[in-house]
Amino acid sequence: MRAIGLLILAMLLPANSAWAQATEQTIYASVVDKNDAPVTGLAASEFVVREDDTAREVLRVVPATEPMQIALLIDTSQAMEEHLLDVRTALRSFFKQMAGKHDIALIGLGERPTVLLDYTRDAARLEKSVGSVFSRSGSGTYILDGIVEASNGLRRRKAARPHIVVYAARGPEFSERYHQSVVDALRESGATLHTLTLNRSGAAMGSREEQELQKAIADGTKMTGGRRDDLLTPMALSDRLQSLGNELQNQYQVVYARPSR
């Protein structure tokens, strides 16, 4: 029997019909091996769905083809200044991989969350937006504010396959939020949170803001089934974003039965 690693990125889709007819539910699942390579060709019999410790009947499993909505949150604080070239290179590669198929927004996190480019599939606009990524002198990050604002935006858009991807250095965090408010915003939007964090000295690890950030990342990625990667060097960003894009583009759509009672 093949041994594979499972990473489930799940989002329940609300039913639009009456409760008596709401017997089918959909989740999206990523299946990867120990090298983070997507595992394809799986059948419905190879999936198990449980809700509140109750097994559900898996009706069908097909490759996911519905477009994704991806909010890409990039650290533009002073801590990112010396890594801008690596960040821009990684963004160009990721946009080339995903553009034309999925809606992507680019949001800066330095000083305050700032939309650098609203959701688009236009490859030319995405490429041009890379030039707007600069570090802001003397600034810290507002990662928690950015996640909440991106979650609220995806909820308003009624996004079908929403993802929030955060890339940040270890600079000071200034969001005055508790981690639970971030987790609640993610839950309400149905978004999957993925974080890529560059390990570096200088962050105020003992501050309340940093503690809330680490709790939000831990709880948010676990609850939504997203990735949580710590990078040792900014040069690793391109590979990790490429790996994430490959994983997301090979997701499964899993449809299961839920009793109407």
C-alpha cells in the first residue's frame, strides 16, 4: 500500500437551497506526499470525511477546477528592505504560474494593510504590480490586521475557493488584535491561511503583539488546513510559493452527504 501524506484544505460551501434539500456538501482537499508533491489519481474510496466525529458518506471525488481567489499578503516593512529582490523574483514566478486561471490580489503589510493590486487574472497587471512592492522605512508590519481585512473582503465577494497567503520577515508586529478575532474572521470567510515566515533576529518575541501573531498563525493554519512554513533564507521563497501553487492547482473537490436532520 502506498504511504502518502495528507494535507486537507477544506472549506464548506453554504447550500443555496432549502434545508430539506441540503444533503450534499463540498470541501476542497490537497493531498501531498512526504516531499510536498501533489498526489493525483485518487478515488472516492480513498477519502474519509468526518464532521463532529461522525463519518459521512463520500459521494464523489473529482479534480477541482473552479477558480481560486488568492489574497497575497506581502511584508513591506523595513525588515524586508534587504530582501526585496528575492521577493519580487518570487512574485513574478508565482504570478506566471497562476495568472489567467485564478483571481489574485496583492496587499502590502508595512505601516498598514494597503491594496497594491485588487483581484485580477490579468497577467500584465500582476507583472506590473511587482514594481509597487517597496519596503517602508521605519515601519513594522500589520499582519493580523491584513488577515482580518483580507478575510472580510473574501467574505463580501462570496469567494468559492478563498486562500490567504502571507509572506513576512521577523520584524515587529503592530496590530492591536487578539488572535481569536483573526481565527473568527477566517472561519466566517471560509478562507485557508498559509504563512511563509522568514526567520531572522530583531523581532520583539516577548511582546503581546508578537505572541498574538504566533497564536493566530498556529491556530489559523491548523483550523483551515493551510501551510505553515518557516524559511531560513529569502531565496527559498520562490520554491515554496511554486510548491504551494502546484499543490493548490491539484486539489480535489470532495462531495459528501450530510443528513438533512
